[in-house]
Amino acid sequence: MLGSTHGTFTTGLRARVDACGESPRAAVHGITAAPGDQDVSGRPLYAAVPDLDRFFRPESVAVVGASDAEGRPNTGITRQLLAWAERVGARLVPVHPTRTSVFGIDCVPSVGALTEPVDLAVLLVADPLPVIEELAETKVRFAVAFASGFAETGAAGTAAQERLAAAVRRSGIRLLGPNTNLNAFERFRDDLEGPAVALITQSGHQGRPVFTLQELGVRLSHWAPTGNEADLETSDFISYFAGRPEVGAIACYVEGLKDGRSFLLAADRAARHGVPVVAVKVGRTETGARTAASHTGKLSGADQVVDAAMRQFGVIRVDGLDQLQDTATLLARARRPQADGVVVYSISGGTGAHFADLATGAGLRLPTLPQAKQDELHEWIPEYLSVANPVDNGGHPVGDWRGRKIIDAILADPAVGVLICPITGPFPPMSDRLAQDLVDAAEATDKLVCVVWGSPVGTEEAYRTTLLGSSRVATFRTFANCIGAVKAYLDHHRFTGAYRSPFDDAPRTPSPSFRKAQALMRPGRRLSEHAAKQLLRAYGIRVPREQLVTSAAAAVRAAGLVGYPVVMKASGAQLAHKTELGLVKVGLTSASQVRDAYRELTDIARFESVDLDGILVCQMVGRGVEMVVGVTRDELFGPTVTVGLGGVLVEVLNDTAVRVPPFGEHEARSMLAELRGRALLDGVRGAPPADVDALVEVVLRVQRMALELDGDLAELDINPLMVLQRGQGAVALDALAVCR
């Protein structure tokens, strides 16, 4: 299939390792949180996992609105549900007010007339609300609502969906939909083995390419088409699939998230179990976000925050459905890497160089093979060809016994974890022999063998039969998809191997700092700089020595106590940008300068009609690297913490990184590593290295503040945070805080 990649390899099911048999991966990381645990702001610390066994494999199914009248839409749906019920061993009960039977099966007139417990009710009605209310008395566990016209249509539809969601909560039923489809009841191949891909989509059509991977031998276990998510949402299915022993990877198409916290908890559960989550998330652009909202009525969230949150919890974000197919398949089926070294092996120096360029640019490590290994390879490859990595065999050795020797020798190197062979086009019979040698070698190793079959035709025997028929070779159609999938594979195992859930260390009770800070908050108001700095001081964040004064004489006394030179600034709740108004004076070295500055600052404030609570006389801090650290609220994820280059650079370069609390020191340092200007902290052009440890400590204290003051703090902006040279700390020179 043109333009996409199709991995078709398997390793057999991984054994369950915990007492409950929940993990399909090597080990479940220690879980110290338990259902019901909450953090200091009252938010859950552990994913609530719905028991969806009876949704996917019910014993009995009621079809409300069932029909067998030709030409009616409900007839086709009823017929498909009948076939599905037979496959999963469920008894189907048609429900219709005027029919006595449907497809020869006795009907009941209403859900209230059901005489036995029903696991799943499928609602083929235009308005599911009355049926949900009636089902509340029948103890049905799950329901599916196909009807559209809800949140995806605007304000009126949103109100209707809220009424439906409220009825569902009262009933105790778990609802899939509305605005969903029949994808959960598709025919899944049961003749395929190995770890499976579980699929979650908010648009059924967008999941079709992943579902059809079964035709290439890729096993799928489930498909959850979540629709508008009035109740059951993407996060519920991630949490459920993460504990299924047959699931090797979870593939998601997400238009918008219902609740950011639930998504992070679900991703955390998957990370604990080592189950990769691969997601296409719509909304990178304003147009995409707007279109997604009109489709499912979800919040897209600020994309920078969504992207950071996904990386923070190990969710692998991809852009295309072809990437979703390839990456999820590779992660589901490849064995744990033994090393992170990648070797590119080709019959063409040009092909190898091109692929190596792209792979290195993407962050893959292509180690130079040891000289002894190169000498060994030159036993079968001419001396004039490079075998350092990439390995160029020149073509002819693949046509005879030497080909397999070369592949085995490369895979035997302990630094090599992945062998990639790009075959840009068929050249039988040598390409046929090469493909077979790669398949045979893959069967004899635990290491990952990847092939990129570059032919635009895709009908060649070497591709269709040899490569796609292999249970061990990962076969791709494009360089980019192969490189992206391999990088995701190595990154995922690196991430989960060291993963410790940040929720385990999230504060459960307020700190002494919280009680001090809460007394400073002013609901609905902006704090003055002086008050905002008191807030920082309450959390142990260093600020300059300073005094707030209301007279020129007091300013002179304060300058003597603070120590010359000093900085003088107007302080008031209305003041967000003092410099632009001329309300900051720097480098004052005498009493006369302080008196003059006081008069000038108060005159400007009077002229600009700015209410002041006084003038700050501040210690003048030495030179360092100006950074910004802040807190904002995201509509999906709640409080977020940002760090970046500060001063005027924050507006000019917008060089920032963001995370969702809670997080630890490792994540704080990762934020700094993402900054384009990170080198400034290491010292450039003779400047000494900055105190990065002190900066990290400030970031961690700010995230503690964000968690504890979640209900009180709308925004915090420390800019600039002057990071002094190593060992001297960091000082918040200015701060802005807005209360909720």
C-alpha cells in the first residue's frame, strides 16, 4: 500500500507479572497511590479503571429500536449487531414498541419489559435521554448512543449533551457516545497471534487505516470509537487497555480531550505498565483545533501544553495516520532493545549515506563499528567500500552466501540494537535473496531488524510474501516512518525503564508555606510587586533585599539599610509593565539620587493616574542570566509551569518550555534542555556557568506553589529571575501574581 509502512512481526505474548495479571510488559512500576487518593488540591492521584470486559464481550445485548424492515438504516445496524453478538457469544434481545419479532427473534416492547439482566444496550433512537432514564431501573451496565446533534453542533447541542451526561451519572450506566458508530462491533481477525494493537478514535473513519492493518497480519484486539464522550472517554479506554494482557500498544486518534487530568492519569497507568500509547492529536493549528471542536465538541487545549504533557508521561505523538500505524505496530511487537546503536546496511553507498543523514538528524545513534568488526566485514565486502556505519556491501555479496554472513556479523556486535536495511527498489534476484536473508537472520536474533521497501509498486514477491509474511522483520515503505518508529521504540523503552510516576510524590497535605501564602492572596485581584515577592518568599524563593516606602526620607533610610547601589521601582497592583512607563530607576548610588528618583517616580505615577502602594527600594543584584519562571492555567490541565529565557527575550524569542505539575527534578532539568538558549546557562564568550541547580530549585518550588494554590492563584510571572554564577543562587528581581 503506497505511502505507508506495514510492520508484520511478533514476539509472542508477554507474561503477566503481577498478582492480578494486569501487565503485558516486563514489570509494573511500584504504585504507592491508590484509588481515592488525592493531592493537596483535591485532585485524584490514580486512574479510575472501568471494568469494560462486559462491554467488549457481553453475555446479553439489548438493541433498542431494532429493525428488520428493508431499506431502514436501523436494519443494517441490527444485522451487524446480530453477527457481532454471535461472534462474541452474546444473546441479542430486540426492543421495539410495535414489533413482535426482528429477524425471527422475539421482541420486548420496551427496556422496562426486559426480564433478565442485560450487559449492553445499543440505542438506535434519535433521542437517547428518555431511554437512559428508563434503563436506570433495569441495571444495564453499558449503553451505546449513536445519535448525533449534541455538543458537536453548538450551544443547544452542548446543553442537550449535558442533560444526557447528568442522566447517565444518575443512572450508574456507563455510556459510549453520543455521536459514535459501529466500530466497536467490527469483525476482528482471530487467526493472528502475538501482542495486539488496541485502537481508540474519536472519528471512526480516521481509525480505518489502523484497523485494516489486519490484512497485513497485524493483530488488533479492540476498537473504541468514543464520539462526543458524554461519559466514557479516551482516558477510560487507555486505562483499561493498559491492563489487558493481549495489548502490546494503544493507538489513538484524538480530536480533543474531555479532561486533561484524567488523560494524564491514564497515560501514567500505561507508563507504569510499560504499554506504549501512540497518538495523533488534532489541534496543532487554530484551524485544526476549531474543526476538531465542531466535530466532537471537545476542548483542544493549548497545543504547547498538550505536547509537553504527552511527552512528560511518555505518550508518543505522531502527525499522520500512516505514522500511527507504523509506530504502534512496531512498539506492540518488537522485543525490548538490547542496545540503542543503529546500523544502516545497504547495497548502495548513496542510499546508506542518505538514510544515515536522516537517522542521525532525527536523534538516532549510529555508532562507528569497531575496527575488528570492520575487518571481519571486509572478509566478504571489498576493501574500497566503507563498512564503518553505514555499511555498504556494493551489491554483489547479497546475491550469494556472503549476504547472510554480513547480516549476522553486524547483529553480533553488542553495541548494535537495531539493523535497518533500506531497499530503494526491487532488483531481482538479488533483492529476493537479500529479503530472505534478512528474514532468516531476524528469526535467529532478539534484535530488531527493519526493512524499508521503497518500491512504489508493492506487488513484488519479496515484499508481499517474504517480508510481510515474516513474523520478525519490521517492514516499512518510507524512510521517515521507519526512522520515526525506531526512535519512538528506543525512546519508549528508555523512558519506561527509568519511569517513576510523579503522582507518587505529589504533595497530599499543605506545606507551612501554603498557610503563609494563603494569607497574602486577594481573590480576583492582581498583587503588587511587593506582595508578589512576599508570596515567593513564603515558598523559599530568594528575592532582593528591599523595603517599601512612602516618603523620600524613608527612601534614603531604606537605601542605607539595603546598601548602595540600589534600584527604585513603583509598586502597585495595577502595574504590570513598569519599565515602559519610566517607573524603574537603576544604579542609584547616593542619597540625593534616591530623593530625586522618589520624586520623579511619584510624579510619573500621578501623571499616569497609577495607584501606588509605595516605592520599592531594592538591592541591586549582580549580573547573571535572566530567566522567566511562571504559572498559568490551562483549560484542560489546570496549573502549568513555564520556564524560559527572561527579560525582553521572553517576548522576542518566546523560548520557553512547559510542564504540568506534579513533576520532579529530572523533568525540571528536561525543561531547561529543551530551550534553544540553554547554552547561556553554561556560560558563553567567557561568562561563568550559571547556577543551574538553583534555577531547578526555583522551578520545583514554583510547581509546589502551583499545586497548593491551585484554587487561589490564576497566574504567576517571575521575570526576570536572575540566575547568578554557579554556587551563588538565583534571585527573583520582579514578580507578578494574579489571584483567582
